[in-house]
Amino acid sequence: MNVDQSTGEVTDDAPESMELVPLNLAALSEDELLAVLPTPVQAAGALIRARETNARAPRALSRYRGILRKAQRDKKVALGRAVKDLRAEFPRATLTELRELAYGADERVIAALDAEDDAWLAFEYAKDFAAAIQEDIEILRSLNANFRGEHR
């Protein structure tokens, strides 16, 4: 999302370049400061949007957790089938040896491991995203509290 500072219009396109907030705020003019800082309405809108996103987080986390559990079950099934197939080929091998062979050579097990890794990464990303939204909400609450105090 991008906000045109002159009109206040919000667009979905990303800005072409990311600008950093200047560290020397005292040297900025009032217009430059207004362009850098959000308005009370923008801060309140951002808080509303963050809360809406946060409300969807438990359902999204549950979905990613379900995908991860399914991938883990699929890995166990693939490993079991591979060990069973390898048992016929290597009747004297121990279960540990058969598992090691399955992890290294069986395409079903390798694909299941990759799927589990992908699901785990997606779940961890979702957890990190949910935590980041919580942090954003705390920052936005603070901003909104400061704006309320300044505009009385």
C-alpha cells in the first residue's frame, strides 16, 4: 500500500523506492515533518486494519498447522512403505539401516521430506507474521494514544 501525501489517497501499488525517516527531525520544516509522520486518521485506520488482520491469524495458523500435520503423516506413511519395500530387497538389514536407505534413496520419502519442510517453513512464517502484527498493534495503539492526547 502506498499513500499519496499530498492528497491522502491510498493505492495498492508499492512505492518505487523506500525512503528512510531522517534522523535530524529538528532540521525539517513543518511541511516535511507532516509528510514523514502519519495523521491521526491514518494511524487509526492502520490500527483498524491491523486488528482485522490479527482477527484472521488464528484461523490461518490452524490451517498451516493442519497442513504441517498432514505432511508429517504423509512422511511416516511414505517411510513405512519404503521400509516395507526395502525389507524384501534387504532381508537381513536392521530397521535403522532400512530407514537410512529409505531417507537417502526412496523418491517417495524424499518428496515427503520436502513437503514437510515446506509446510514447516510456511507454518513458522505464519507464526512470525502473527507476532509481527501483534507488535504493530502495540505500536499503533501507542501512536493513537499519543494523538488523542495531543488533539484535545
